[in-house]
Amino acid sequence: MKLLIDMNLPPKLADRFNENGIASVHWYNIGSPDAKDVEILAYAKSHDFTVVTCDLDFSTILSVTRGEKPSIVQIRTQGYHSELTESLIINTIKQNVSELEKGAILTIDGKRGRIRLLPL
């Protein structure tokens, strides 16, 4: 599994994922900073990435289009840059790798993760 970190999250988050054995790249390193969400989704799908974001638009697009890929990790917590929250995010992703590889939306709030398989 490879993660594509959306522009609304700091690039250092990709570094933290990589340090913990989860291949990751920040969108800033591969695409235009003002790219539309549909462009990011299309790139992620064609390059087999899971998108990590705080943006609800990605799951809305997948819902409307009945999309099965790419998977989305929605971070729905403030302070995601703290070590405790980063650890929760990393552990929750690792626990849900098989679902994310098949096609899913993983929502992580301050305490837990919730997974929904695609299509919605």
C-alpha cells in the first residue's frame, strides 16, 4: 500500500509514515498545489495510491460516482501533528491495510477509526 498525502496536510506527515514502514509521498512533490480533488483522485487511482486527507470532498466524489478506488483515509481530528495522534493514525492505517487495498474509506477521529468499504 502507498499513501498520497493531500495538500491540506503537512509534508512531514509523509516522512512519519515512511519512518514507520508505510510508503508515502506528499502531493506537493508530484503535482500542482492547486490541483482539483478529481485530479488528485484520478492520479491516486491510476498509480494505486490511498489518499490521506482532511477534506470531505474526496469521499463525496467517490459516493456520487460509486467509485471503488482509490481508498481514502480521512483524518477528522485536530492536532494531527502531535506524536500521540500521529501514532493513532499510523496504527489505525496498519490495522486496516487489507480493506484499504480492496477499496475503502477509513475515517480516523481523535479516538478510533471507522472503515466503510467501497463503493458507498
